[in-house]
Amino acid sequence: MKNLICFVGLVTVLAFFSGCADMTIPGPKQILKNPIGTSAAKVGMSKSEVVHVFGEPNFKSVVIAAGAWDGEREEWYYKAMTTALPVGADYFSEDMYLYFDGDSLTNISNKPLGKQKN
């Protein structure tokens, strides 16, 4: 019985570590291709580039902001996924509001800049 318990334990440990064998650490080229961090969102990006990096936003709306800009902007809101990360990782650690004028990203903020259009 003792040998059976040892055998089952050994098989469990081996199965656990063999599942991790397929994991690979991303290299510099992969990190540059898919960045994570505050530099991932850049003013001037197109909507399709933003979706490629961050995915679809949690919410989209049209807002106005007297003083911040003239006219209307499209606001994309990404809700923070976790606040437990020790460093900023874009919308992973805090809310992110992105503002578009047409297809171009014009403003990036962690607080809303505009008010809902009536």
C-alpha cells in the first residue's frame, strides 16, 4: 500500500511538471510585437490598432468635454482587471479611458475627461 501511494504521488508530480514543459518565456521580439505596459497605448493609434492590443472595450460612448477639446469624441472605457499588480500594466491594473476623434486616438486617461452627450 505504501508503494502504491508513493507511485501515485510520483505520477502526479511528473504529470504536473510535464504540463509546464510547453510554456515558453517570450523573447525580445515577441515583447516588442505585443507590448504590455504604459507605452502600449499611444496617441495617434487607429481604432483597429487599439483593438488589436487591448481587445474590445467594456463600454463605448460619445462624450463632450469643454476645455479638454472642442466638439464630440468617442470614449472607449476599459475596466481594470485587477489592482493587485505591483506595476502599471495599462488597463490591467487601473481603469483606462481612450478618446477618439474619427479613427485617431487623441487622449488617454485613467479618469473620465468628458460627459455623456445628451
